[in-house]
Amino acid sequence: VRWMIYLIVFSLFMVVETFTDLLISWFPFYYEIKMAFVIWLLSPYTRGACLLYRKVVHPTLSRREKVTAAWL
């Protein structure tokens, strides 16, 4: 479950980063911050991916599921 959550969050991060990379890659220490963020996501001590999934991704998907079900 932990790896599934990590892969979901990391995939969403990569999609967002694909579109925003050209706009914010000029920011100082961008690549260092990005690397620290990925390490934070992956670390079993911080459980960053689980935190982001439970606070952001899951509630958003749950709301979208209810909206989609209402249209059917």
C-alpha cells in the first residue's frame, strides 16, 4: 500500500512538473528543492507521500467521485 501511495503521488508530481518546469526552472535551487521533495516523499521516517495522499489526493478524488456519480 505504501508503494502504491508513493507511486500515485509521485506520478501526479511528475505530471504537474512537466507543465510547470519551463516556468519555474529558473528559480534558484529549483533542482535541489525538487530532489529534497522527492526524498521527503520517499522517506519512511517522514511518510511524505502518505501525508500528501491523505490530505490532498484522496479528498480530491473522493469529491470528484461523488460529482461523477451524480452525473450518472
